[in-house]
Amino acid sequence: MTSNDPAVITIEYEGVVCKSDAGVYREGYENELHFLSVYGAPQQTKAIFSALAAFKELQVGGDEFRRPHDSLRFRGYSLGYGKHHGIIWTDKLDISLIIWTSEEEKHARLRNILSRQRIPYDPGDFSRIERLLVEHGYLIPLTTWGRIDGYACDFNDDAICDLLLAEIYHPARLKVA
């Protein structure tokens, strides 16, 4: 993906051109867009959303992207002077996908999803737990552009609890008071 500014890339669909400063996708056979921030005229941002909603292929910085089979949402904001900012996201956001723009937000979102899954953990072990979940494929890093990152979450509550017990909270490692 190329552009004059590495954080801003071009999105194209059948002659409609917009700019994007952030995107999150799952890399693979079909690059699936899960979050997209677009800028342009109101008609252009809505056309990009409509193309994704209709399962059309977008050109993003020279690569081809499609929508996932989840429901899509769109929210547009007027910026004045005929410019528009649109945000497109899937329904899986904050359920099986988490995205963040800072380390604090990352930790808050991971804590929320762990507590929602009822996985007990000690907050002091948070970075070890994150690393362990990534290593075992329960958190899958998503590919991004802009100042945003994300994980796809493939949680099996019982398996994760067993993993945490075996790797972090093993009874032999705990000290008896």
C-alpha cells in the first residue's frame, strides 16, 4: 500500500476515490476489512460503504479487499467544506474482534473481553497472559494501517482456563503462606 503520507492511503472502487487513515483487516486469501476510516465527499464515503455492503472488491493502496460475512455498520460525520468522514465496522467489533489506538486502550479492551468470557486472572500477570494467548492462537494479530492495531479473538473458555492454570498459576509455582 502506497501513498504520499504512509498513514493515509487511497481507496478506490469503480472510479470512486477516498482517503483512509486507518484500517484493520484479516490477511489471507481474501483480505477481509473489519474496520475502515474513510474521508471524501459524502457521496464517495457512502459509495465505498455501499460497495462493501454489496460484497464488491475495493482497491486499497493497490491491494484488493472484501468485507467479511458479518453485518456491517456505517457512521458518517460532516467535516464542513463538502468533506465527510465515514467509519465502517463489523458487528464482531468488541465481541470477537478488538481494536485499539493506544496501550491503555488495548489493556482496557483485553480486560473487558477476558472478564466477559469469565476467565479469572491476576492483573499483575496481564502481559504474560496476553503473550500466552497470542502464542496459542487464542488472540490472532490483525494486519492494520494507520495508528490502530487489533486482535481477532478465538476463545474457548475452558481451554484458556486450563492453559492459564498450567502455564501461569501452576500449584507448584504458587507459594503457600
